[in-house]
Amino acid sequence: MDTFEDNQQRLSLIRQTDPWIKAWKTLDEKSLSAEASVEGPLAGIAVGIKDIIDVKGLPTTAGSKVLEGNIAAEDAAVVTRLRKAGAVILGKTNTHEFAFGYVSPPTCNPWDIARIPGGSSGGSAAAVAAGHISMAMGSDTGGSIRVPAALCGITGLKPRRGIVPTDGVIPLSPRLDTVGPIADSVTNLIKLWEVIADRIVDRTDKTFRLGIPSMQTFGDDIEPDVASAFLDAVELISKIAASAKQVSVPNFADFDMPRASIVLRDALGVHETRGWWPSHKDEYTEETRSYMEFMQTFMSPEMIEAGKHEAARLCALFLDSFEDIDVLVTPTCPCAAPTHEEASKKEEGSPRRPIAQRLGRLPSAANMTNMAAITIPCGFTSRGGSGLPIGLQLIANDEDLLLYIGSKYQQMTDWHTLHPESSPESSPESSWK
């Protein structure tokens, strides 16, 4: 349980560092004005809520001018569960507009403010990495929990759909959307997960068969430091597995276009149904507007149908790979956090920014196949270079198994205990403590 004094210290840190991290969209400082009045597993613990999730009395803007002035009339179902468990809802964290991207402007990565935190739950991940809070809520449609958690050096879980309610959450793609926890360790992730999922994690020892895809399936843009950290982590996890073997899976890049066709079609439908598009067309950012226009102009029914069939084919192949394994291991992202400049680059003739395809490539298969996936920190880029966090992804059909492996891994390593300096002047080389 966090005390009143603990939370006042957190608030002081937020005031000192958020002017340059920009993790928070709205702070409810009054929520920390008294000792916790509700008992429960999260009594007094401050939690940040991604700004697509309703918190009664606070704005829900989804990071967009389209929803400026929108005040939530009720708590989302997941926020209701948090309050009943005694959590303090500290405020709303920044998100990429309508959760439709991997950058989360204007938030910066606490390890290096010249770099992005990832997205779309970038504000939640940055707030946890910066020590503002130990737990936060995010959503994940194609990696939106795991990507920012990996780039910010913390832990995040994408659950299977249907476990955590999405009532009161602005959808991106209803058939792929999930709501899940972000935390500074697997220990705290479990505490938050048990509350939002309304279930007790089975903490007994487990046996599992580990599957390792070939490096070629990850694409040709895996950074050397990421590859090295991944192989080291695989070696360590293999020691606690009942067996470990290489398995055949589709190239992760093959999911790019089928997933994009699903998300674009679903997002356009959501925005049209809610009356946002096209009546508020000029209030969208250029990026999101280009996605909507691309869907309307270039995505023919034939292309959508072809994407649907290709998605089904790839998902079947991916699930077949689990016939003789229980867990698949991959890097979470092929790279460490890109710079804001790198993330802003566009591709001629396409609304999809190259950074979105790159960062979403390895996580998205879990969304397409409705499997659970966790990211845990597994290393850093060379200290003489950028000194940025690297994430490891584990995919399975069982959240408890992933939490067990993640917990064991964090007992054997200390990557999750390293934190960035809380100063905008910190250079990458001096950002360890």
C-alpha cells in the first residue's frame, strides 16, 4: 500500500520532470489529498489511465482536438474495478491520437527526451519509467502496450480478448482491441492484472516448452544490440524451460498489410458511427486523417476481402507452430527507441509511416491470433552508444504462464531495476543509476 507521503513524493516528482517528459494529459491532484479510504489489494496506489479510457469527471480526449471538451460521465468498467480495489486514479496519460500510432506525441522517452516513448500507450509507459507511478493502464490493438513498455524499459501485458472489459474505452479496432496493465516489474504487473481481470494468478511452478523462431522471420532490420540481448535472454529462459527448440512461423512482416486492412476498416467504421468523421475532418492530425482518407479512397472491397483471407491463412500457420510448444519468444521491437525526427519520416504514396510498420511488426501477430503476450526488459544498447532499453516478448495462450516466466526471468536479472535519471540534461551515457 502506498501512503499519503509516498503519493506526495510522486506528485512532487511529476511536477519536476513532466514538463519535459509530458507523460500526463490531465492530473487529478485532489485524488492524492488524503489517505486511502478504501481497503483492497491496490489501496492507496496511484494509477495512470490512458486517455482513451473514461474516468468520471475527467476529460477523455483520445489525444485529439476532435474530442476537446469531452468529459466522461461515468467510469469505464476497468476503472470501476480499480477503484473497488482501493487504487487512486491519478489522472490521464497521453496517447497517440485515437490510439492510432506508435509515437504518442508530445510525450518523450524518459531515457532520452530526443526519442519517442512508443505508442499508443506512450504516456502510461513514460510515466511508469520516469517513476511517477508504478502502475498504469494501456490498450493494445497491434502492440500499443508492448511497444512503449519495451522502448521505455518496463513491463507490459497484452491479454487475450474478453478477459478485461472494454466498456467505456474508445475503440480503434473492436475485433483486435484489448485493455491491459503496464508496470515497473512483473510483481506489480500481477497485482494490477488480478484486479482488472478479476481473477487470481496461479503462482505455482510451471513446466513449459519454449519455441524460438529463426532470426530471419523477424526481418532484416534487427539492430545488433537487440539481436544480442535477445539471444542472451533466450539462453537464460531456455534453462528454466522443459524444452527449447527452433520452430517455423510465418515472417512477421507478412502480417503487415492484412492487419492494416483490418484496423483501417474498423477505425473508419468507428469514427463514422460516432459522427466524428468526416464532420470533424479538419480537427484530426494529418497522420490520422490520411489513414481515414486512404481507407475511403484506395481500399476497395476486393482488397479488404483479400486481406481478410490472407490474415486467416497467416493466423492458422502461426497457431500451428504452437502444436509442440507452449511459449514463443521474440524481441518486442527490432530497435531501441527512435528519435522524434526518425519517427516523423513519411513514405511516398502511403499513409503508413515506416516507423509504425517497424515497431508494430513483431507484436501484431499476437493480436491477430488473440494470444496473450508480455514484454519484459532484457538489456540495453551499448553504454558507449545510446544506452536505451531493449524488450523481450513472450507469446502464449495463457496469461498466468507468461507472468510466471516473466517473474522467474526478473528474479534472474536486474534490467527492470534500472531507471533513467530524472533530468532533461541527462546524456544517454549517464542515464543509468
